[in-house]
Amino acid sequence: MEEIDLTKIKYYPDRFYICLDGFDIENLTDFLTDLQIGQHQSIFIHEYYHYLTNIATLPGIRQFCLNFCDRFRASTILTATEGINAYPINTNTFQSCKNMVDYWNDAVATFSEDDIDYKVVEDTNNATNKKFGIASIEKTHRSMEVIVGGVQHTGERHFITIHTTGLINIHSFNLTFGAIDEFLSSAIDEYLFENDLSDINPSMLSQRPFYPYCFFNEILSFYGMKRPSAFEKILIAYFALNSSNPPVVLIEILEKLRDGGYEPFQENPETYLLSNFSETLQYNDVLNNIKYFADLTSQQGRIHISQALKYYYDKFYVAQKVKENDFFFFVRPFFVSDENTIKYKQKFLLELSRIINLFTPPLILKDKQFFFIDKLTTFGEATVLILATYEIFESLRTNRIASRPAYQKAKYTFPDRDPDCDNFEKFTPPPINGIAFRLALNELNLYGLYLQELENLKQTNS
């Protein structure tokens, strides 16, 4: 049986980069002025909207706060408590570290639950017709407990559970933020094709894995929407993603559309969605946590990570302010209309350029190397430092000394292009210049410990 290539699903939540192998990135954004949206530009737009989901939605920002800021804080506390012996995290049994280790594991589990469920992808690929049916959809919940600062907090997490037919091993799974994010970008692909905005090959769309791409058509059909337009899909997915619980809100929207709301929605989708499903989102709490942590790291002398945090905090903040004035700002290009094809395309691209001008395109990975579209800011350096820190987090789960995970090495090199950037036996005393992985270690208070470990090894060997 042919194995599915999971790397073709290029969803990198809160990593702020997109993979564009084989693309002419030097001329990538020229389409905004020359009006030529080819297949490469279409895929760029698809991936760019993943980036916007990461920086402009509450769940995206909340993921970054939980998965990056909270784990950074936990790592420094673990290091301060037990030094290098605090690692690897999966074998840390120190009572002094228990709360932090538990919190770390809870953060990773929560983040994983928001991502695309790759077990569903694999089981669907192994099914006879490589798809599945929907038996039922239900709202479920699970009690949660977490200890923060020695204080236990309890609550519930609400899910949407999809019960399936036709799969071998999986009979139900939870709808996720990551899957809905793919729903939005895939709907955008359909929109570009339907409106002759791109020469994208339609066979490329039909060849994508059923889950998480084509699967949403089954959900829409389940709720009576047999032939929704790509525009309608975009608005539904976008609105759900910009709520506090995208899976739950998505299903609530579809339930209301099924029960007589479809015509009012079609007549005025903005008014319908905002009047029926609006909620007061707690952006300020999450933003304040990121800002506080950025200020704290600056006070501690971790100036590089503080700069990176402040760069993205500014992006998060501006995105929320933009939406306060126009909730649908990030999908305004899809509202344009004009009977003249040229004028229609011009209007669409002008609206898209407004967004891109405000929110610099993400770091681009091509042929295993990173490229910066915007070379006049510290954006690229901030992003690779965050990427390096994530790699350290992933390594420390199973390693005493952090190193670049093998699958990440196979995926890309850092801009310094030093294959030994993670070889602690070649570490030298500070200053550390231009090596993202070592700089990230230093910001985490690990670099000095590794130098001491290296010295201990030398003394032992001598």
C-alpha cells in the first residue's frame, strides 16, 4: 500500500514560516502589481493565510502564549531548580520540578489537541476509498486541572467529536483548530479557481488528502449545505477561527444555518454572523501576558528573545486593533466585485496588498534554507530565534543536552548554515554571533551549563 507523504501537509502552527520549495521567491510578490496570479502565487496566498491565522486570531495568539512563552518560562525555572539534571523532561522525577514538568506536559498536550490529527490522515489513507463518512457530530467536554504558581485551577474544555464510518481503526475524533485553518485556506484556493483569479490546476485541489481538506464538504453536507460557494466557506471558516473556540462555533453556525438561517446569511453574511454569534474575546489577557513576559525577559538580560517577543506582540496587537474597526478586514479581498475582469482582479489584489503591507509575509523555507522577504527589519532574526527555541524544547523532552532534532535537520538549516551549530563539544565562550541555536540556548540559561559540562568531560577524559 502506498504510504501518504505527511510532509505535503505544510501546516506549521505558530512557527511563522511557510514552505515554498521550487518557487521563484525573488519575484513572489510581484503578482500584486502585474496582476498575474499563477499556481505559485496561489499556494503562497494559501500559506500566507495560515500565517495570518497564527497572528490575527485569538486561538493562534493563545497557542503562542501557551506553547512558547509558558514553556520558555517553565524551562528556565527547571534549569534554575535542578540545573542540567532537570533534563530530559520525560524522565524528570525531582519533586522540586513536578509542578513545572506537569505544566509543560499539559501545555504540549493542549497544543497537540489543537493541531491536525495525523492519525486520522493516516487511517483515511489506508481506507479502501481513502475517505470516510460522518455518522454523527456531538459536543463533548472534559474536565481540566492545572497548577500555576502552586495554585490549582479547574475548568472544562469543550470539543466537537466527529463519529465516523468507513475507517479501520478510528471511529471518532475531535474537530480541531488546525483542521479548520486548512478549511479556510482550501476554501481560498477554490475561490481563486472559481473566479478565474489563478491558473491553479484543479486536479491539484482534488488530489489533496480527504482529511483535513475535502472533509469539510462532508460536514457542510451533513448540515444541509449541499453546494455552498467558496465565498461562503471562507466567511464561515474565518468567523469560526476568530472565536474563542473555533470547532464549537463552526458547528453552532452550521446548526443555525440548517435551521432556517441560510437565506438571511446569504443576503448579508457580515450582519448575520456578527449579530448571531458575536462574543467578547479575551484578547487583552493573552496580549498582556505576552507583553509582560517580553518585559520580564528584557529585565533579565535576555534581550534577543525579548526583542523577538515584542516583534510578534506588535503584530498580534495591531491585528486585534484592525479587527476592532473591521472584523472581516483579513478577508476583505474576497468581498470585492466588478463585472470587468481586469478591474475585479485589480480590486482583489489591492485589498490583498493592504494586508500584506501591514503584515510582512512570513519567513520562507525553500530548498532547506530560510529567506527573508523583508530584509530591512529584524523580523527574520526574531523568527529563526523562536524556531531554534522550539527545537530546543522538543529536544529537551528526551535529551539531557539539547540538539537539533533529526527531522528538523532534514527539513532546514538555519541562516548561519553551520551544521555543527548544535554540537556542544564545539561550543566556545561568548560572545555568540550569528548562530541562532546557540543564541537560543544562551537565552534559556543553558549555554553556560553546557560549557561547564564540556569542561567536566575534558577533565574526566584527561
